[in-house]
Amino acid sequence: MNIVKTQTDKLIVGTNDVSYTAPDISPTGTAVLNGPVYIGKPTASPNYEGALNVASNGAVQNSLDFQPAYESTLAIKADGNLTVTGDGKTANALLISGGSSVDTIHVIGDMFVTGAVDCGNKGKLASRFAAADASPKPFDLKHPTKGDGHRLRYACIEGPEVGVYYRGRLKGKNIIELPYYWKDLVHEDSITVQLQPIGKNQNLVIESFNSSYVVIELGANQDFLTNEILIDCFYHVYAERKDVNPLITEYEGNSWEDYPDPNYNPNKVNSDKKNTKDPRFAGPPNTITK
């Protein structure tokens, strides 16, 4: 079969040369196509789904055509940068699916996203979730004293509650003032207090406490003549958060995905719909001290 070859400086298919302004300064090799373009044998053909319809599969070759048949594993290969600007005509500016491996998208290098990223809990992410839930929660950093070539690794403390703490030193006073926001953050009836005298034995007795302050009994801790308060101690105050539901510490299941509250499972509840105060799973604190 003879191949007809046409060579021209500019190709216009259709009636409107949208590249033209007088004088015509179109680069040599310009093509203006007013209608849809088919490359290969797109699945939509003989219809079309876009202005450019590209497939790695070639069109059926004429039996009289003895030129080599078209074969390719890629529909598009771009040697250069790409910019995609959506126009709102479809739900997604860029929709990607398929791929022969688990990695539908493979990025070599860093990826920077300015908006939110919503990921299904699958593949490597699923294994990372499982590891994070089954293992201790460590942090690892360069050793602050020994420096290069040495590391320091600590792990988060764990317990059967969503707990917070407030600590410090109390001197010359008998009232520990707690952060003002604790009244809205913690269960008052979950508070515990530890006191450690400094310098000498002191009769440290907690007289009362609530989510705003802890009162230590004065008694022998006050000078009888000068009324000076002689208390000098370290303190740790612990409490359980009330802005989230209490932990369900024991439950039936084979993995973390069986946790009764679905708000902690990204496969069941999207992050923007997550409700950590879901009334179905409300209950008293796990630690009750009043």
C-alpha cells in the first residue's frame, strides 16, 4: 500500500483558524484542529469523550498496509512539564485509575499538596496503620548530648484513658491553680494529684480539688507567728479529657478496624465527618476519683 505524504507549514482542519491574527506568525508546523482528535483506537470511538482522545492501542491495520503496525505501552509520554487547569465541567480536574501494580500513581521525588489529602486505608497505608496501633509510639532524634553518630529514642506513655497532665512547683502557697481551660477539657471527677515535698518532710494533705484549683491543707504548713506558708513541693495533676468519648479499652475483634466506635476508622467515616463525641459511644470516664 502506498503511503501518501503531505508536507506543509501549517495544517488547518475545520473552518476556523483560531491561531490566526494578521499577520500570521504561527510557528512552522502549527496544526489547528476544530474537532476531536483520535490517536490510536480510543475506547470511546467512534464517539469521543474529549477534544483529544488517546489510546495506546492502535487502530486495526488495513490488510494492504505493509508498514509496521503501531505498538505502544503508553498512551502519552511527555518530555517536559505539564500544567492542568480544570474548568469545572467535570467533578475532577484530573482523574487517574488503572495501572498494572498496586501503585496507580508512582511519584519519583517529593510531592507537595496545598489542600487536604483524603486517602483510603489500603496497601502500605494499611500496614502503617496496623504497625502504629500495635507497636509503641516512639520518637527518635539525634542525641542531644553525644551529637552526630548517636540517637536518642523515647516512647509515649500509654494507659486506659485519654489523659492530660499539669505539673510544676508550688512554693509559699497552698493553692495549685490549674489551666483556665481545664473546666471545659477534663472530667473533674477524674482528677488525681501527686505531691512531693522539697527539702524536708511536710504534712501535705489535699483539702479539696476541682477543675480550676487544688487546695492543700495549711495546718502545720503555716508559721503560727508570721502566717508564712511553708509549703515547697513538686506537683503532678492528672485528669481525663471530656471533649472526646472515653476509650473503649476492651472489645471483641481481630484487628483495630473492629473498634466499636467507627469514627476512628477512616474506612467507615471520612475525616471531615468524624465525631469524637458521638452520643452512641458516650460514657463515664475510665478513671473516677470523686
